[in-house]
Amino acid sequence: MNWKPYAKALVGGATAGLTALGTALADDHVTRLEWTIVAGAVLAGLGIVYAVPNRTAR
């Protein structure tokens, strides 16, 4: 089984989520809306990165 697409998607989702969380923590607390945005960023990062195919090397 090829794990690269899953690993790539997990890293993309984690990066998007941690970036959104870092922005939400700028005022030292996270509201419900900000948690929703963080969750959306994680899901979008997972889905978008998984769906985009890798280009072959030249």
C-alpha cells in the first residue's frame, strides 16, 4: 500500500490547522467560532492536499 498520499494529506491538514490555531491564539483565547474555523482549515487541508496529484519529475 502506498502511504505517501495519506502522509502528504496529514501534513497538509496539520499545517493548515496549526496555522489557523496560531492565528486564533493571537489574543490568548479561542472562541467557538475560531475552533470551527480551525476544524474547517484542517478538513480543507486534508481534502485539498489529498485530491491534488503529484507531478512527475522531469
